[in-house]
Amino acid sequence: MPLPDPQDLLILLAVSNSGRFTSAADSLGLNHTTVSRRIAALEKSLGGHVLLRSSGGWELTDLGRRAVRAAEGVAEAVAQLADDDGGALTGVVRMSATDGFSAYIAAPAFARLRAANPGLSIEIVAATRRASQTRSGLDLEVVVGEPQVHRAEAVRLGAYVLGLYGARSYLEEHGRPTSVDEVLAHPLVYFIDSMLQVDSLDAPRRLLPSMRDSLSSTNVFVHVEATRAGAGLGLLPCFMADRHPDLVRLLPEDIAEKLDYWLVARPDSLRQPAVAAVVRALRQATARFEPELLGRG
């Protein structure tokens, strides 16, 4: 069996990082046809398939994962030969995370990380969903609630608290509830029930089962602004709502749902220096932000 071409291994590494031939081709300065042809040549030299098509893109086979480990060694060796920037991180790291986490934890952490590593690019896909079983095209995911995943590492980052909030103007007009029973008479601002994919985020709704929905959205920033505008009482992350002096937290002893942030990544992704640095930055930033996350800021 002929030895695989190291360049083909690097092309496979690019496809595994993006999950798509077109994205890998763009990152390598090649065209889609060349990437497809080189992957076919690699599979011929290895005697089996390295990629399988999935709903989210291309996913590695077992043989493909072994080939990617070899490719990472090739990439590291090439990087050492070309290292003229004191070991600064380079490349593209793509992650998905919830809206609030992306804005208030990930974005500032990445700005600090990139200031020391100008060759590093970070892409954030804002989404509130379960952890993917394929992770095609993603290096990392941050999800709410402990994920059930295969062939991946899951690490708890920390917790945050959902509280019930009302705008001062709304409470002046409709009265400030002093018990959970009185809360139930008000309309609720929260996620769209039928589109909610995260079981942990459904738990707070069970605390207030008879509240009718007022304004619902898949985006938590919409929840905050709708509550501030007086659409109803909002179940909001404390670290987002407490930034607004026109919002009042209601019944904090009775309504305080603690939820966990978890980070999910493939083991091969975690071995990449840039991805490992991003993970460290996220863990440090989450720890520093803990008082605000828990509503004690």
C-alpha cells in the first residue's frame, strides 16, 4: 500500500475542521474539485473511506479519525518549521454557543485571546440547541444542560441563574406580584415552547405552568427587550437582566432556576493548540464572570 501524500492529509484536516469541501477549499486556496480529487486519492492510498456524508456535512470515519491524527502531526511539524512569530496561535476556530454566552463571555474572552494572537480567527455561531451528535463544521459547542454525546468530550463550564423580571413601568401599571400565585396572572416572555430544543430550559416554565405566553422568541436578547418594553414578565438570565436598571427582579427566593453551561468538543479538536487555547479562555472567563452569572453581581 503506498504511503499517503502529506498534502492530502492536510486537506483532510481542513475538511474535518469545516465539515465541507467548499470551506476547506477556500481556506487552502484550492477549488472544490481539487479537494474532492485529493480526498479520493487519500482514500485509495489508505484503502478505505475517510469521510461519510451526514446531514450537517462530512463526518470522519474511524479510518478518517486516525488519518486526521496523523495530519495534525504533519501540521504541527510544518508550523514549527515556519514559526517566526514566537509561537503565536494561528488558524480558524469555530464554535456554537447560546446568544447570551456568546455576547457576554465568549466575545470578550476571544478579543483578549486574539490581541495576543493576531493570526487567530474565531467564528461564533449563536444557537440555543442540544449538543450535536456529529459536530460537523464545529470545533466546540457550548450548550445548556449536561449533554449526552458520543465520541466527544463534555466539560462543565459553570452555572447561571434564570430569574423573573418586570419593567418598572409595567409593574407600576399592572402591580408588583408578591407571591407565585399573583405572578401566574401575568403574561410570560420566554422561549417559543414548540421550538425549544433544550430540556433544561423547559424546566423553568414548569414552575409557572399557567402563565399565558405574551411574546415568545428563540433569541434571549428579544426576551430582555420585550420585558423592558412591558410585554409581560420575563424569565431572564440574571447576568443579562441585571444590566438594566429599568428591570426589577421578582421573588428571587421563590423563582431562581440554576442551569449549567457545558462545553462539548471532539478529542481530535481539543488536541489542536488553537482550540485548546480557546477552551482555556472560555473556562477562565466563565470563572471570572461567576458572580454575575449567579445573580450576585
